[in-house]
Amino acid sequence: MELKEVKSKIGSVKNISELTSSLETFSALKMKKTQKRFLESAPFSKEMAKMLRNMAKSLKEGRSVFLEEREVKKALVCVVASDRGFCGSFNSNIMKLADVEIARLREKSEVEVLPIGKKSIDYYQKKEKIEHKFSGVGDYWRFRDTKDIADFLIKFFLNDKYQEIHIVYTHFESSFSQKPRIVKLFPLTIDVVNAFLEKEGEVEEANIRYKLEPSPRIILDKVIPVFAQYLVYQYILSANTSEHSSRMMAMRSASDSAKGLLEDLRLVYNKARQEQITSEVCEVSSAKEVMD
């Protein structure tokens, strides 16, 4: 390999290393901002948990249109992916899990896919008939952005267009661990409510029995849509946090690989340069001998 070619490759790899390092830093900052969003919603989630605990009996008895099981003619699967790439296997992992879930549901009913995020849209438009889609709602998924998605799901469940609604998203566990997960949003199950309450932890409750008026059913029909809006917000925010974390780790790996390649190229360059110098010294020596 010629010196000029090696030098050119060193410059290219150095530029790539700087780019991936910058992307790693930006992703880390964005991940911290999304984590901050989780903390900001803590007071609301605690009040919601308190309310749901007080209505535990009504929830178990299924006193709401949002809790009633129906004959499933058509199910909706919402697949949450990213708007951008460079995040490793983040998108491919969620698509694989979603495809398995879609195939399972199609054994018993018709299934429609709602892609959320440009990568999900690009993937499913090639293989599914897509009627609705969402993308470009921002990096930090403000509640008002995801509320539109939640309201869309609530509306079509109440209209009986879909008898089941599932969400496939990536659950953020830590900076090093994110796992694809499937949740049945509607009909709302006690398992989903219990998982939410377990996450919120135990709270001190006064020894008070509440009388629910005008009726538990009417109250639940008002409370559950708000709870569903919050759940959709949390699921999408978790996916967004996972995206930034995956991109951070992918860019860190790319930076490490670029640095390793840069060291190898520098060794090749130094070796080639040394050979060139040796060759030039030999030529000078040979010319001197001829002149003598």
C-alpha cells in the first residue's frame, strides 16, 4: 500500500472517529434528558397509583368498557421504533418481536399494524397495508405529543374498530440493558395495572373506605383513558430513552473500532515510511559508490 493511500485512509478513519465520538456524547445527553422526563412525571404517577388502589375492587370486577373482553375480529399492533438510525440492533430487535406477535395474533383474528417512528413506517409499508402512522414527535416525547396517539387508540377501541390493542416497544432498564416488550393496552388487564402499581411501590394509605359516586363504572370510564394516556407516554418515552442509549453504545463501539483501525493504519504507515527511507538511503549510498 502506498504512503499517500495510507495517509488518506488515516484521515478518513480519524474523521469517522470524531463523528462517532460526537454522536456518542449527544446521545448520552439526550438519554439524560429523557430520564429527567420520567422523574418529572413522578408526582402524577403516584397520584394515579393512589387512585387505582382505592378502586381495586371495581377494577377486579371489570366495571368499565375498557376492561371488558370482546370477541376479537380485528387487533391493532402498535410498533414503536426510532425516527433515525445509527442505534445498533435497536430497531431490528423490536421488528423481530413485533413480527412474531403479529403472526401469533393472525392465527385467531385480522391484524392491522400502526407503525410509530420512521424506521417502523419504512419497514411495515413494504409488507403491510398501513392506514395510520405516527412519526416526528420530537426527541423527548412531550406528553401532548403522545396524547394524540393515545386518543387515537382510545377512540378506535371505543368505536369497536379494534377489539384488542397491543403495543410493542423497547423497555429501558439501564444504560446497558434495553429489552423489547409487548403490552396489551386494551382491554386493560389487571396485570398491567398491578405492574404499574408495583413500579410505584407501596404508599401509606389512611384507613378509609371510599364510596364511589355516581358509580364505579362511570368513574373508571373517566379514569382509565387518562391512565391509558399516561401508559402510552411512558412506553414511548421508555423506547425513546432506549434508542438514545443504544445509539450511545453503538457509537462508542464504532469509536473504539475506529481507534483500533487508526492504530493499525499508523503502524502500516510508519512501516511503509521506514521502508521508503531505507530505500532512499540505499539509493544515495549506491549513487555515492558509483561516483567514487
